[in-house]
Amino acid sequence: MKNLSQKCILVSIFAQNVKSYRLQQGLSQEQLAERAGVHRTYIGMLEREEKNVTIYNIERIAIALGLEAYQLLKSKND
Amino acid sequence: MKNLSQKCILVSIFAQNVKSYRLQQGLSQEQLAERAGVHRTYIGMLEREEKNVTIYNIERIAIALGLEAYQLLKSKND
DNA sequence: GAGATGCTAATCATAGTATGTAGATTCATG
DNA sequence: CATGAATCTACATACTATGATTAGCATCTC
């Protein structure tokens, strides 16, 4: 799943948002992973734009960050 | 992937939005599928909440409907 | 009959999950 | 200063569960 960002803008936006909100809340990848019920390395892969995440995991991560899911798909400069 | 909606609210919201926006634009499932570059039955499966769609296909369908992707994840009564 | 949708099943590609290693950073503590 | 422990992250695989895609037939409405 290399170069996914070239094909899909959303993957990139999602990655940036997850990392941004996570750091904003002072969470490590591992802490966020535990809250969301996913594996430690999975969060890293998402932030590196290596995975084509599904809507179910978008929801889990949004909840773990205390956000509405659509916020993770919204470009911050809009 | 039955009873997906019980575990994931977003699947249900996404399904309702796709159907709602599609009908609003007077498109058949087949017409939307062609625009989005997916198969006819796949749109049907999404609208019936049978699939855990990936972010890449969310983007394709959003583009086909002339929408921003986040709009498909946003509950209409907010 | 024609068009649209539901539904099943089957195959192929890949998302989800996990393990292990390595490098970078921070922070004590001698 | 060292240097050693602890934490965080990147990265390389690998397995298996399931998402993506297609074909075929049924149902329903007009």
C-alpha cells in the first residue's frame, strides 16, 4: 500500500488530522491505540499514510479522540 | 458483514447519506456506480449497510456526488 | 417488456492485526 | 559529562479476516 496518498487525498488528510489531534491531546501512538482498541503499530501506519482505513476504524479512532468522525476527514484549511 | 450497523453508527449514517444525496440528484444506483467507478451492486450493498467501506471508496463516491467526503459522514440532524 | 434494486455466491486483493528490530529522544544518576 | 534505562516511533514482514469486484437471478414497479 505504498504511494496511497497519490491516489487518495483523504488518506493524507485523515493521517494529518489523527496525528495533529493526538499530539494536541498529548497522547502517544500507543495510548491512542489502546483507547481505540487497535494495535500500537496500526496508528503509526495510518499516520504514515500506509493504510486504506475503513469507516469502522475511523469511528473508533474518532471516539478515542473525543471527536465526531467527520472532523477527521475535514481539511483544516477550509 | 451482517448487522454491521449495530456495531458502527457511521456505516448507517454513510448509507443514508449516499442514498439521500443520490436520489436528490435523480441518479440510479447504476448511474452513481458508473460515475464513481465501482460496480452497480456495490452501491446497493453500501446503501443496505452491508459493507465496511474504506476511505478511498468514500472519496470516490463523494466526488461522484459532487460533495466533500466529510459530508457523507455527517448526520443530517446536527 | 423495461428499468431499477435486492440478494447470493464466488474470487481476488488487501485491510486488520501482530511480532520483532532499530533508531531517536528524554531523563535520571553516578 | 557519560551511560544506561525507559519511552516513542519507524519499519519490515507475515498471517488471516474481510473489503472490493463481478456474475447471475429474483422481485417489484411502471
